[in-house]
Amino acid sequence: MPCVPETQSHNLFPQEQRSVIILPPDYAAEHGFVRAPQSATCETPRARGLFSSDQYLRPSLDDKESSRKDFTARLTLPLAYSSNPISGVSDASVSNKGDWHVAPEVALKWSHQYDFARLTAEIGANIDRYQTATDANADIFFTTLKAELGDSSWDAFRPYFRYRETMQFFPTFRSLDVAFHEFAVGFSSGIGIRNNQKIAYADSDAPGDVSFSLDMRVGKRLSDIADYDRTFFDTRLTGAYYFSDKWRIEASPKFTARWYDNYFGDRRTDYRPGADVALIWKPDWLRKFASHSELALNFNIERNYSNLPGSSYKLFEIGPSLEFRVKY
């Protein structure tokens, strides 16, 4: 979000937290917020990038691996260049100047397939650090609970319910910035193709195989700052081609719509189309450390269209990532 005149900047936090949220003047006056002086540093809410923990890039990984082991420990080490860091709080531009950032993430997941459903619980933490745009740094702790009806025989249509809590902190996990609670219902659908014949999605990982997976959900996000509450719709179609047991490529067109009833006094509507492309390599030397590890080169492009001009943006990100995963 760009810097704004003094009459529009309102300091909501003590000076040592150094975070300024942009509010409309009438809203700030009505709620008694203190106006920041003209000399105040123009800083913004924390940023999100391609490697946000909820981007669900490459959703096929767990579905195509053995379900005999319920626990998965994961460490992801991504490095990316972002043309336009975006605030994870306001979903608006932090800076129109590109920057490099690293966003290591650690998570522990339990997932078990019962006769009637698969239940999943995951906890994790993410730290995002920018090279020069340090005001965009973020620390996140997240928890996800998910219930999917049926088993792998429901590949064509598998409905689910998901709850996700995201707590965003000032670096380094010093104090809570904002918390979000997201409730969603949706479905996933997958298909595999081998030698022009349809096969089970979970089996489509041999050289020459092609797979497609669709994920679609709708829900409501609640926040301890009510102005960030929103209704949303997310969908993503992922296509994958396996060159060998070590190499594959995946492409994912995606679309998000978000509706805010009262975004600091305004109704806000956002539509965000985009696409991800990833070239993934699973070398033998890496799998010696952890059998489900992989290297990837990722590319992401997004364009957000908003009825509020300050909330429209476009961005691309590109960079490598290293992921270690152990199932037990």
C-alpha cells in the first residue's frame, strides 16, 4: 500500500511496533484513533508472497503417496523475487519496488483415512524476510483442520470441510498483529491418464503419466479486526506431466473472489486471476536425506482487480524452493 498524506495515516500501535494501518479519515475520527505526525515513517502491514503457507501449490503430493503413514514432518526453504510484495492483512500492495525474500516454513501434519472420511490436522510456522523491504517481514503460526468424505475411490468428487486459523505476529514472534479464522466447504476432483487410458489419480505418477486435479471452495473469514472479515471463493486446476520418476512439471491456473461488507467504511470486491508453474526435480542424492524431498523452480503471476483503486495490483514471483518431508 503506497504512502498517503498525513490526514490518512493513523498509528494504531505503540511506536516500538512501528506499524501503520491505513484508515479512512472519517473512520479513524469516529473510533478515536490518534493521527500520526507527518514525520512518521510510512510503514505497512506484513506481506504475503508466492510461498504463503496457504497457497496450496502442488496439491497432488500427499494424495499420490502412501497413506499407510499418518504423520508428515515438512521443512520448506523457498527463495523468490517478488515484483510487488503484498500485505497478507489488507491484501494490497506494500511497495511497487521488487525485492528478494526467503520464507522458511516448518509444519507437522497428521492425516488418517477412515472408512467414511479422511481427517487431517496440521500445525506450522512461517517466517518471511525481505532483503530491503524489511517492513514487509512477517511471522505466521497456522493451524488447519480438514475432513474429506470418502476415500480414493471418490476421486471424481470428494467434498470437504476445512477450518484454518492464522496468527500473524510482529517479528520475531514478538507480539500478535492480527488473527484470522477461516471456515470453508468445497470439493476436490482428480483424474489420471496413462497411454490414453483413464487411471486412478493416486496412481498417476509413472513416466509419461498426466494428471489433473480441481479444488474449489467457498467460505467466510473472520478476524479480530472486523474490517478484514470477508466472504471468499477459491478455485484451482492443476495439471501435471511426469517426464520420469525424478522430473515433472505442473501448471495451475487459479481464481479468487473476495467480498468485504465493511472494509473500513467501504464495500470492497476483489477478483484475482493468476497462474503457477513449477518444474520439480527429485534427485537421488536429495532423497537420501528424506525420501519425499524435492527441488523446484516456481513461477507465479497474479492480477487483482478491486473496486477500491488502492487495492488493485499485479505481481509476479520467481525462484527456487527446497522441501524436505518425512512420513512416519
